[in-house]
Amino acid sequence: QVQLVESGGGLVQPGGSLRLACAASGLTLDRYAIGWFRQVPGKEREGLSCITSDDNGYYVDSVKGRFSISRDIAKNTVYLEINGLKPEDTAVYYCATPSGRLKYLCPLLEPDEYENWGQGTQVTVTV
């Protein structure tokens, strides 16, 4: 049974940094891609970044340069580091696995292309 657990969120001031973690069980990162999304109440879930099973990272244009995805195979954990945090980064951040047959590749960063969502971790950026 695949399970993803996000952590690392919190309250941070603008300009600060956070490193979010997505701990995986029931799968190994050398066979699965992992995607990161975020959601603000009342809005659709937004795709941010994905890392393939062979450690290639992809980002949506809006987060390039500020977000960095990485993984620790030994810990079976994927990280999303966010630098230069802005109030508009306030959201619940989720990780998920591809829902298609090729689970080692990153599909489009659209929520319908992913499954096995974690419970999310809240990031709040405020003065």
C-alpha cells in the first residue's frame, strides 16, 4: 500500500525558506516519480514540480529559480525547498505519485495525472 506523508510546513516571514519533505512507503523512489502540488482554499490544486525515478527534476515556469526538488533514496523521501517565500506561497502543499502506467516518469503537472495524495502540510507566509 502506497502512502505519502508530507512534513516541514510552518509559519515563515516573507523572504524566508522552507524545506518540505514527502516520506514515501510502499514504493521505492528508484521506480516512482513524485510530484509536488499546492492548494489554496477555494482554488484548484496547482502543480509545482516533479522528480523522475532517475532523478530528473521538472518545474512549472512560475516557480523556476525559487523552488528546488531533490530526493534521498536511503530515506525514501523527496524534498521541495522553497526560497524567497512570498505571501502568495501560502497554501497546503501535497505530494503524489503518477497515476498512469509509466510511474517512473513525470506526467503533466495536472492533479488528474496523479494519485496517492498525502494529507498535506500547511505553509503560511506572513509578516
